[in-house]
Amino acid sequence: MTILKTKRLALREFRRDDLEFLVPVLGDPYSMRFYPHPLSPAECETWIERQLHRYESEGFGLWAIDMQDTGAFVGDCGPTVQMVDGIREIELGWHVHPAYQNRGIATEAALACRDYAFSELGLKRLIALVRPENVPSCRVAEKIDMHIEKETHHGSEGWVHRVYVTARS
């Protein structure tokens, strides 16, 4: 199911048969250098199942990003529930296939998802959890009008993450 479209992109719900396309994104050592480790195919399969569950339980989750002109799968973007310092937050996250990075895809998708979250989902606040050394994702957050609210230790490794925020009244 297509959720939204931009000039170049179509964002849709993941399907189980997206596994072959997701592994090169979440399994790539360079793309996943700010995460504990690249994901194995089995971990990517679990990741897709988690998105399918999120669609059912929350009504949203990370969505697949396809190029409109070619249909090529290029990554994911969307809102997910995260616990940050004991508070339930909605995080806007993104990952882009290494071959498609540095083309503005993450920014275009994140901007569209941000606007969708505010207008269609009725959310009032979004965060992005970004490790300070992840300069490309810091730039995406800043380009979609997020600002740093604080830093926190997040995830099973307890790594420092910046909590970027944007809000609507």
C-alpha cells in the first residue's frame, strides 16, 4: 500500500518479499557504521516483521522508499515509537541504500514523512535519535527543521545520541 509520494519517491508499507532489497541496505557495513552491527538476512527478516506489526498496532512504521521513475527500492523512512529516558516518543528514522546516498533522498523522504505525521497522523512532536558522529543524518535532521533538544544514552549499547525535535501546535 502506497502511503505517500514526493516528486521522485513513493513510500509504501513493507512486504515480506522486500527482504532481498532490504539486506543490501541494513546489511551494508558502511551504511550501518553508526549501529551496533550490519544486520544479517535473518535479522532483516525480523526487522520487516517488526514493521508489519507496527502497521497493525500503531498504524505506522518505517516505510519502503521506491524511486517513482524506476521502481527501484532505495531505503526506508517513517515514524516509529521509541522510549527515550522513560518517555514514549515518536521517532522519524531513515536509511538509504549506499548507491543512492548523497542525492537528497533521505531529506526528501524525511520531509514528506514529517509532514504526513503532522497532517495525517495528527502528531504534534517528532524526534530523531542520531549519534553525534553520524554527520549525514545530523544534516538530514537539520534540513527538515529539527533542532537538538538534548543528548541521551540510547539503545542496548548505551551510546550517546542527540535527540533532535520538531513540533507543531
